[in-house]
Amino acid sequence: MGRAKEIIVKVIPSKIANEFVKKNHYSGKVVPNSTLHFGCFLDDKLHGVMSYGSSMVKHKVIHYVENTKWNEFLELNRMAFDEYLPKYSESRCIAISVMLLKKNAPHIKWILSFSDGNLCGDGTIYRASGFKLTNINDSKQLYTLPNGETLHLMGLQGGQHGARRKKMLERGYGNAKKYMVEVLKGVPLIGKQLKYIYLIDKTCKITVPILPFSKIDEMGAGMYKGKKITLAERKE
């Protein structure tokens, strides 16, 4: 594992985490629901951030694991690392964050995360970290604006884009998709979204189907660093 063993992972303030995410995450955006941020340090400098928080649609996903209570799971909604960190850093940092959750927040039973096959990747790090693949579906939420910016439909629901939502309502639009297309001139990004679950408490039971990783190639969902590529091609 080399120098990845030297990485120190610890909780950091939201302000510091969000500044790093905006600079280093491919989206350039933070998730307003993020409340717990882990910083990844090497040689006394911050080189990575993992942001956890409540799912924005918690009522739709809470049933993915049997008998889950409202406060018993988190979503890993941002991972941003710079090029300084060595190989295997991401999976090691996830493992340490899970260990810290088990120690300091034992009520958290599982973690949910999504991989964006439109812009980034298909979840290589999640698979290497022991996450289970539970769904691959068409992504219908991301749009490209004329200025090149990408915007999720949830970006019109408030949070850091509250000003956009205010304008939408002022113009008489209650439907975010309609406003996205008609006013912002957004063009939908065609691709796949992959859903992953990690059980911190191994006694818990996932209620949705667990898919073999081979499904990624079967459904044409393979992507690495923003480029379409199959898992088989990566191994070659």
C-alpha cells in the first residue's frame, strides 16, 4: 500500500471541506446536506475530503436496508482527492472513515452512495472498498447549461442554489424540469447512475437486489475519469 498507510483521516470544519470540494471535485459543487466531513492529510497538508450527510430523498431510500431507523444511515455524497495522494488512498480513506463512524457514531448501520456515469466514473473505489452494487439506471437528473455548467434538478430545490429556485418561482414555474429546459436551456446528459451500499453493521440485511459487477459492462455503464471504458478493458 506504500505511502497510503501514512495518510491521516480526521473530521474537519465544513468551510474548509467545502472549499476543497469546490476546487477538486469534478462537479465543482458541494451537497447542501453534507454535515460530516473527513479530511485526508499527507505530509501535514489536506489532499482529500469525504463528505457525509442525510440523503436528500431519505424517505425513498431508507427501506433499502431492513428495519432501518431514520437516523441509522448516511450518504457519502462527495469524495474529492487531488493528485498528490498515492495509489490506494481513496479505499484506505473510506476504510478509516468507516472505522471512525463505528467508534464515534455506532448508531449508523450503513452507507449509501451514488456513482455518476455521466461525468466521472462507475464506482471503482466503492467496489474496492467492499460496497455492494444495488442498481444501475438511466440518469435523468443532470443537465448541461449553455455556459458549460452542469446542474442537477435538485439544484433548483434550494440549498446553495436557493437564488435559482427563487427566480424559478418568481417566473411562475413550479416544475424544475420544465424550468431547466425552457428557461435555463439545459440539455439532458445521457448516461447511467450506479447505486452502492456498504453495511457497517454486517448483521443488517439489504432488501434490494445485489447486482454482480459484470452488469456494469452488460448495461454499458462503464466509465473511468469521464471516459467510457469497460471493466474488461481496464484489466487489460
